[in-house]
Amino acid sequence: MSLRILVFDVNETLLDVSALEPQFARVFGNGSVCHEWFSTVLLYSEVATLAGPYADFSAIGGAALDMTAASRGLVLRPEDRDQILAGMRSLPAHPDVHEALRLLRDAGFRAVALTNSAPAAARQQLAYAGLTDAFERVFSVDEVRRFKPAPEPYRFVARELDVETSALRMVAAHAWDIVGAMQAGCAGAFVARPGKVLYPLAPPPDIIGAGLRAIAEQIVATDSPRP
């Protein structure tokens, strides 16, 4: 049996979006608004897929930031808006990421990234976090103009790698990403980062862990060929 190819989500799974909380605390007076904003970004990326019009993730991020401010009766200063959005390109990796990826690489697994971020933004994000060399390829939903969890991004990765979707395992901290990948025929691995839970109306993945190191250990035990 060949090793499954591991497909990693980027934002929140590998990179810590909560690093933006100090900027939101400064601008909005409450750092937790960061997570409300990012949830709005994800919601309207799905709207762009289901209803249109399509815009890239950075543009949706800006629109969602304006909506978040408007809902509080605020008008963002252009410099504050630009600083928050630029911060998405300079997020740190979660502390468990580098070790977990080394463990998987040493076990012989191939790894690619699949992100809602636009290609240039994704490259900058991974370079800033020191993760560029961890992935043989970085795929963006821009290439199919359909955001995850639509099936097209997962199928696109499989086509580009010349495998069936069943040869892929999606690693993500978002229940919707795991549902989308599994509905497209991939296996899933859910990283239960703080505040992240699985969607109870969908079949759970066979790998669930509280951090990426625990996920990596399970992947090695589950997907490695038996002697």
C-alpha cells in the first residue's frame, strides 16, 4: 500500500490567526473580534462559491473587515485596515507544526498544502512561518475559483498529483474542511485546536487529535504500510 499524500490546510491549522488579536484589541478594543472577523471571512468565501461573485481570499478578508467594523458603527482608518490585512501574511506557525511535519517527512510521507489563500499570499505566509520547504507543492483554490469545502479544490489536487482522491488525507482544524474532503473521497485528520469541534451530522474522520504532533503520530501508525 502506498502512503497517502497529506494535504494540509494553512490558516488556523498550521498558522496561528490569533496572533492578530493585539491589532484587533487596538482597533476594536477587543482582541476576540479577530475570530469573529475570520469566521465572517470563511462564511463569505462560501457565499462567493455558492452564489458568486468570486473574489480572492484577501479581497473577501477586506470586505469582511469592513463589515465587522460597520456592525459596530466604526469606520476603519486606512492604515489600520491595511495593517490588519497585511498581518495575515505574517502569521507564526503553531508551536507544534515544525516538529510534526518533520516526523511525517522522516516517515516518508509526501505533503502538499491546499489553502483558500491566493497563491502569492500563500507563498508569503509559508515563507514567513519557515514552512516553504515542508511542502512539495502549494495549491490555492484560486486555481478552480471555488473555495473549500466545495469538492473542486480537493479533486483538483488529486488530478494534479495524478492520484485518486482516496489517496489523499486532508489535515485541517476546520470541521467544514474535513467534511468537504471526505465527501470528495479523501480521508480526513481533524486537528482539534482550542475551540474547534467536529460537525456532528457528518461521519467523523478516523484520525482526531488535540494537536498536530498527536495527528502526525496517528497518521504514521494508520497510513504506514504493514510489514
